[in-house]
Amino acid sequence: MAESLAQLSKGALNELAGVFAAMPENALDGLINAIVAAKRIVVFGLGREGLQMRGFAMRLFHMGRDVAVWGDMTTPALGAGDLFIVSAGPGDLPTAQTLVDIARKAGARTALVTAQPAGGLAKHVDVVTVIPAQTMANDQSGKLSVLPMGSLFETAQMIAFELAILKLRPRFGETSETMRARHTNLE
């Protein structure tokens, strides 16, 4: 018999709670401090992780930050004082490594959001933020999430980014009202 929607959602929400319970209180501090110090920010991610990065960029924009999504035609050049934030849940992606190398060579700081801090990319960035959740790198053995493939990591990413925004708001003197004022009216 298939599990009910209520049972499945309870399982997924319990797993998400477990991810955040496993994160130390200061888990987002490095990323938050890097964002505060950044003149300009560019974010990068592929697939569903890329969608979460786009959502994070949107919230950073709502807070008045100079932010772009890699690959958009309006992505600026990065340099000293800037920050390049990469998502690589499995810990290493050749595209991400290449872009990190370019950003670092240009003088930008780099940050990684990952579930696998032992992956090769963590050794090449300035800031590593770990979200300890299943990705496609470990979705075929061991204790598996009720959610498919990397969905637990991707969903935890979205929540972690919203929590980072809540912690960033007072650092920038932002409120719900000031953020709402920057929301698009072209809807």
C-alpha cells in the first residue's frame, strides 16, 4: 500500500529538520560575512541547485545587493572585493571548478555551498558552507531520503538561504518593507 501524502510529508519534513539539527549554529556565518563584505556577488549552480541559487540571488537583490546569476547576459566581470558563490552539492563539478579558478584569478573571493565538504572543490574556495543532506552523489545506498535524488539537499538549500537572508537583514538595515519595495511590479 502506498504511503499517504501526510506520511510522505511528515517523513520529508522530519528529514529537513534533521539536516538543520545537524548544522552547527554558526554554519551560515562564513557565507553571511562574505556577503556583507562583498561589493558585487555572482551566483552559480546547475540544475535544481541552480534554481535555488537563482532564488537566493533574487532575495539578495531584494536586500539591495549588487547580485547577478552566472550565465545571464547581464553578469558582470568579477574582481577584487567581489564574491562568487557556487553550489556543488556532490562536492565537485568540473564547470564549477573552472569558474572558481577564473573568479580567483580575477581577485574575487569564492564560496561553496555543498553537502560533501571532502570534495575537491572545497580545497579551492575561501568559504565552505555545508548543508549535510543527501545529494545525487549518495542517493543509491545507505539510509535514503524519502525525497528523490538530491531533493533533500536542494530543499534544505532554499531554507538555508532564507535563513541567511533573515540573518543578513539587520546587518544591512533591511526590513520586510524595504525588501518589498524592491520587488518587481512587472507581474
